[in-house]
Amino acid sequence: MWDYSDKVKDYFFNPKNAGLLADANAVGEVGAIACGDALKLMLKVDPATDVITEARFQTFGCGSAIASSSALTEIVIGKTLDEALALTNQDIADFLGGLPPEKMHCSVMGYEALQAAVAHYRGETWEDDHEEGALVCKCFGVDEGMIERAVRVNKLTAPEQVTFYTKAGGGCLTCFEAIEEVLARVNADMADEGLIEVTAAYRIGSVDPRSLKGKPRVNGAKAAPGAKSAAVAVPLSLTPPKESAPRQSPLASLVPPPSAPAPLTAVQRIKLIDKAIEELRPYLQQDGGDCELVDVDGNLVSVKLSGACIGCQMASVTISGVQQRLMEKLGMPLRVVPVK
């Protein structure tokens, strides 16, 4: 299990510069809610100096996406546009103390939004729409351009790395051959330019896509059939596993269910989930166990059990109780999974 830095957790639970910037004169929007992640970056640029004086964001995505977006706003404030354009997605990850490989696409989304915002300010066109034949991954709406940029900036040399950095291929894998072609072509150019070793350049056929099918996919995505536009990945089942004999969750009656809340933003939802888990922890601690929030990715909530909860025969019932409590608190379906 990746050990998130304190900075990632801080920017996750207490994001800086979240919300609208009414007088923004540079706006970049990337991704789409239908694809699982979306980011709107708003900048206020001083026309006399080209210095970014304010930055705010709105994002839809997991905790790493929120942390990355917030970190980006902190990084660019005070920089000129040219200085901001020199930043890479790795700079965002480094600012946070690192991100797990499968979450690097969150930093790439920030990089893309920044490029789009500067282009908007300068009256240039940032191509986020897919031209005929340029769309590679239908599940997550990733085109050739985004893959090429990610490969070059991060010196990627494997299809699995492309998935971690762009989400392309993180669903049904029908785009694997197209990803291979783009990766091999860009790697060949990079080798010719001396950016990577010739022996490191990816060659088509080096990886059997069947070897990737058993690995965890991005955001738990499954196959997503659809038309030209980005399709929505099939969500994970939100139904908790059935017990062989019905048992009452030990947490079910500890706290009375709250009234249905108003529609929540992503940040509000995460804070409410964290608060609900904090309310439950004392009851688990009384029995020598504990439960902590690790990540929130859409409707998937990852928690870490510790103490007496590890290996306990009632652990699955505890998880079901936490899941039920969170669904009552938020008034929406959630799936709670334990991680190590």
C-alpha cells in the first residue's frame, strides 16, 4: 500500500484555493465527469507583467486529483506564464511528496489544464476535442496528443505506464494496440533525439495484453462499450457481499441516522466521509480495533483497519457497518473496501 505523504493528505482533506474565481482571465478545462475525472483551472493574470496573481480550481475525481489540483494552484501563483508553462506534471507530484504510479494521471490532468488556461489567455487554441481517428481510449476519452505529451514529458516506455499517467487502457483494453503504436512511434523519435536509450524504447509486441487483464485497472474500471464520445466506465457493484447467515452490524445502532443532506461537492463529500469515520472510530477502539480513511475515488471509499480489526472474523461485518453508516450520512450509494 502506497504511504501517502502528509502534504498529500493535507491538500486532500484541506484543499487550498478551491472554488470559483469570478474575475479569472485564463481558464483551462480538461477531462469529463463521464470519464471519471474533470478539472477546471481558473487563473487571474496581470496583463502588464504576465504574472499569475490568483488561482482557483474545481475538480471532480479522487483524493489525489483534489490534492494535485490544489497543489497546482499553489505552485503557479506568483509565476509568470512562461515560468508556469515550464512546469511538468512531475513538478506537481514532487510538490506533494510523490504520488503512487496509478495516480500519476491526476498530476497529468493538472499539467493539461494549465496548458489549456495559458492558451486561453493568449487567444490560442488548445485542442481538447478529438479529431477523426485521434481518439485512442473511448473509456476515458484520451487522444493521441495527451499520450504523446505524457510519454515525452515523463519518458514512459511501457503501456502500463501510459495507463498510470493518462488512464488510457485502464478500462476494457480494446485500445491496447493503438496505445502500443503511439508509444512505439514516440519512443523511436525520443531515441533518435537522444532522450532515451535505444534499448529502452518500446517495441510493438513486447507486452502481451493478456498479462494486464488480471491487474487492477484505473479506478476499478471495467469494459465500457460506447460510441465515438467517451463512454462511462461500468461502476463497481455497490451491493455489500451477502453473509451466509444474516447478522446485524455492531455499528448499525450506535449512531442515529442523520437527515438526508443537500447535494454535495466532491470536497464536501470527502470531508463528510472523514467525519463519519471519525465518529465511528471510538466504538472500534473500545474493542481494540481502529479504522482510518485512506482515499475516496468516486463512490469507492478505501479504509485501513488496524488493531484487533485485522484478521477478525467480524471484519467483513465491520466494513458493512461502516459502509451503511456512510451511505446514511451522505444519502448516496458507496462501496467501502479495506486496504493494507
